[in-house]
Amino acid sequence: MATLETEIKAYEARRDELEKQHHGKFIVLKGQDLIGAYDTFEAAAQEAIRRFGRGPYLIRQVGAPPISIPASVMYRPTVKVSSANH
């Protein structure tokens, strides 16, 4: 299983810059690269999945404490079904 050690170190190294420029936003880090800053977790996750598939990549809200999510948890976008199809 891939780890996020590189991404976590990159976040920590850039923490001050990120907090000044993107406080409260959800960022995506892939390797040492900042992919983007997004208003919602869903927007960040959609872009990360579109570009990198299952990962690894780090999605983190700048300024918020880190959270632990079990490896068995996977983000799945919600699909809206139109009632016209039923």
C-alpha cells in the first residue's frame, strides 16, 4: 500500500505559506506538488480522482488539525438519479 509520507512532509515544509495563501481551503498535494486549492472537500476529491485515480495523494484542509481515516474508507462521489429514469 502506498504511503503519504512525501505529501505530509511537503505540507509541513510549506505550512506557513499555505496558511497565508489558502487558509480554510482544501488542498491536494501529489508528491511535493501543490495541485490546487478548493472551497470544498468534494471539489478537491473530484479533481484528485480525475487526475490521479485512487492515489496516493493528500487532501487536507489548510489550518485544520489532521484527521485519521481508516485505509478501508474510500471517497465515493454521490450520483444523483433523475426520477424521469424510473
